[in-house]
Amino acid sequence: IHPHDPQWFKIVVRFIQNLVTSRPNAAARSAYTNAAASLLQAYPARASKLLFTENVKDNDDKPFAYLLINLLLIDIRSSIPTLLQQLNQPDYAQCSTRLTSAFDVISIFIGHLVRCLEDDSMDTFTMSPDSLLKLRKGISETMSVTVEYLRDRWDATFAGAMGLHPDARTSKAETWTGSHQTLAWDSLVNSADEDPLILSAVRALALWLREDDNETLRQEATGLMDMLMELYQGSVSFDKLLDFRSPTLVGLEALLTTHQGRDLFLRHNGWSILSKDLISLLATSPSARDISSSCSASPHAHDPSRGIEIVRTLLTVAEHESSSGTPEEWMDIITAVAAWDASGGVSTRQSSSSAVTAEFHVSVLQLCCTLLAGASPGMRNRYRQSMSAINGIVEQLHPRGVPGKDAHLVEAMEDVKSTMNHVLRGL
């Protein structure tokens, strides 16, 4: 539990500012980077205000936020190319911790920057256009280097060489130190999917891919599609300490805007991986009688916000890559939704949780409508019973499934009902 208003807060901020502006050495870089990340994670709103918006002088082209972020970007670009060589050296842990903190600060700054640019008031806008352009270039260059590192680190952990066929991963060498992949070389402590640095790097990269319309960087990042899908699939396990699902979904929002990205997504079983997670979320979706008790459950059990993002991702693929009709394997979602017990509905008493859950339910039904609308007449005929069951769910949720009568959800539910009626009439 963090104190609400600690007396030491501004002292630590001044400490960070003094280190940043005083030609820092290696020890000072670690100190201000780790301290800034800790403050921003513990007190995001207050720390962002003090580190990113305050202490700006008139006609100051380079406010403190610019200096801080620029130094972090330089540190990442200069350190990451040689990081792979240091995996099993004693100083790797310290270097990795510093870079993890640097990526975390960059992620929070990107979010802060987006909010400032969306804010009508210019009071929160502290940088000149020239400084912003320089930072944009610096972040893009840093993320390009990050893509290269992630590719190399992943290959070092699981493949041993770039482009090595996955079948080559199956054999392991049994030695006195344990069982190891025959060709892989990596950290003896944490593999890539267990390294906090990889999670922080993927999170920062995903945010920047989504927020910056950089086609070149997106093309580079599509080469990580196999890694992203394996990280997502591995995060489903309960024994995994790191959860890559949310940053992966954020990154996919940008990567799936291109045909190449969607093609690689399908080639690396992206539809299957995400649809299985979606089905598991739907199976644990709380009804009106257990919404309140579900709040204490494991976050792996039910996360309607993640479900909404999954549906958004699958809809993007379905709308662009099904010109010849909905593939048979995509219809597993129809079967799963048809078996969903929606009798509990959504309570209108727990407004905050039930509203998100209702949006999740409506978005799943929208995905079903898209798949059914794109299915061939013969396929619809084979799924006649599932379609009738889904239509029954729509009839149950239509009059009472939108807490607070949210206009957007009401309109979406009307579209779902209209589409289902149209599809059923075609049988």
C-alpha cells in the first residue's frame, strides 16, 4: 500500500531532475531511470505531471521531459545492440533492470503524450513542435533497434538461428546442467518469455506502433508475428509470471492494418490462439448473480476488456481476409457461442463491471454476425441449430442486456438483431 501524499515525493523528483541535468555517469543513469519508473508506476498521474509537464520555462525549447526521454532513448539504442552478448555475465541483471525501467518510462510517456495531444487545452502541451518531431524520430529509431533485439533474443532462446524451422526445436540435449535445446543459446536464468525486459520492450513497441503511423516500422515489426503469437499462447498458462496478452493485442491493432500483417497472423495460428482465449473468457463470463463475486477471482479467469480487444482483432481479420467466404475453422466460435448460457444476463446494479461485460457480450455477437454473414449458404445450413441458439441469446439480451441504456451498445444490439434476422431468413 502506497502512502497517498508522501512528503518525500517532490524530493525524489528533484533528485531525478538534478541527475538528468548534470551529465550523468553510468551509476547516475541507473539511479534516475529506476527512480523515474518506480514513481510513474506507483503514482502515475502525479509523477507524470511533475516529470513531464512542470518546470517549463518560457521560450524553453528543451524542457525537462525532453531531456529525460531523449537520454533514455539514447541509453536504449546504445545498450541493446550488445545486450545479447551479456546474457550470462554478472552485470546483465543490473543493465536489464535499467533498460526495463527505461522502456516503462517510455511507455508511460507515450500515453501521456497521446492524452496531451487529444486535450483541447494547450496547458498540458509543454514541448515545441520541433522538440516533438525530434522525439518522434528518436522513439522510432529506438523501436527499430528494439525490433532487431527482440528478433535476435527470441531466435537465441527458441530457434538458435534466424529462420530455423520450428521442427528443429523438438530435440533436446540432456547434460549435467539439465535439458537444453540443441541449438539454442540464451540466459541460464530467464528465457526470453520469462524476462521482464522483453515484456517492457514489447509493451513500449506495441504502444508506439499503434499511436505512430509509421508504415516502415510496422513492416519491420510484422517480422515478430511468430514471437507475439507464441508469447500470447504461453501467457495463458497459470504458472507464467509474465502476461504478454494485453501488449500483444495492442500491437496487433497496428500490425493487422496491412495485408502482410494479417497473412502472417493467420499463418502463425493467430486466429486459433485468440479464438481459444475468447471462448475461455466467454465460458467464465459472469451472469447477473455472480458478477459481484467474480471480482475476487483470478485475473486469468475473466477479463471482459481483453475479450473486447480480442473481438476487435478478429473482426479486423474477418472483414479483410474472408473475401472467398468464412473458413470452416473460424466457425468454432459460432459453436462455442451457441453453447453459452446467457440466462443470467447482465445486472444493471453493478454499473462499472456490468457495462464492460455487456460490451463484451455485444461484441462477441457482432463477431458471430460477421462470420455468419460471410459464410456460404451450405455452411449456414450446417450450422442451422447453432444459429438458432445464437438468435435465442440475442432475444434474451436484447431487452435487458445494456446497463444504463448506453446509446452505442443499444445501437450495436439493434444491428446484431437485424443481422441475425436477415441471416435466418436466408435459410
